[in-house]
Amino acid sequence: MNKFFNTREVIGRYLRDTREEKGISLYKVSKSSGLRFETIKAIESGEKNYSMDSLLAYIGAIDVYFFFSPKELEPGDKLKDIIGE
């Protein structure tokens, strides 16, 4: 099994749950992002390797942020304190 498959599933589940909690339909995501329904379903199910552009379009359509943080972060740490801003 591809080691990234579970990661895609977790990301997809989070995005789908967030979209549903916000009451955003698949149709609205499609119209806002320019993505086809098949691509949206693939992102939400984690079933295939989608492009970064598709992921960013989806994230923009449901109005959430996407960021990375160092592995050294502990619960409660603030990223700005670690990077010195």
C-alpha cells in the first residue's frame, strides 16, 4: 500500500466533513473551484493522487486555510514564537 494513501484519506475526510459542516454543496465547490465533480469526490475520498492545484482550488472553495508546521511543535506552541516573528 502506498504510504500516502492513508494521509490522503485523512485529508479528504477532514475536507469533506468541513464542507458539510459549513453547508457547502458539491455543486458550489465545483462552481467556485472550477473542479469537476469526479475530482472533488477523489479529493474527499483520498482515492487517487490529485494535483496541488486541485487541492488548493478545493480549499479556496470551502474557505479554509492550509499550512505546514514544524514537527517540533507541541500542543499549545505558537508557530510565530518558533520562527521568530
